[in-house]
Amino acid sequence: MFDMDKMEAGLNELTGMDFEQAENAERMNGNMMPDISFSKSFQARLAAKALNVPIEKVKAAKINEFTTVTTQVSNFLFGNLAETVKTQSKNTAK
């Protein structure tokens, strides 16, 4: 249903301001997750922004597609972090 290449390109265009707007919207909706980045609802909101579709369209997706979309956002958000930690571990071990 969703074009994952389009979403990836859209995610690469998002800014810190987009992150803050999505976080503020989630907080106003009662999402009190300590680290909002781990929230599936927050990830869905970022996906919607990246895809330029209403959040309701992402949340209305079948569960397997919803989890695919939110997992891709999670990987986007934390992928570089994982690589950084891995690199630092290798450098520390030398």
C-alpha cells in the first residue's frame, strides 16, 4: 500500500522541527512515552509526514503493513546509532 522508497526519501528530508512537531502532537494526544522515539504512534506520525499522507491513513493500515512502516521508521531513527556503537566498540577493543 505504501511506497517504502518514497517514505525513505521523505524521512531523509525531515528536520528536527518535524520531529518536534510530531512529538508535540503525540504529547497533546496523551502519549507519555519517556522516549517518544520508541512509540509506534510517533513513528507512524513521522511516516505519515514523510509520505505526505494523513496520520489516519497510516494508522488505518492493516497491522502487518503498519508494523512494516513503523519498523522502517525505527530503523531509520536508530540505524546510525547502532552502527556508531558498533564502530566505537571495535575501536575500544583495539
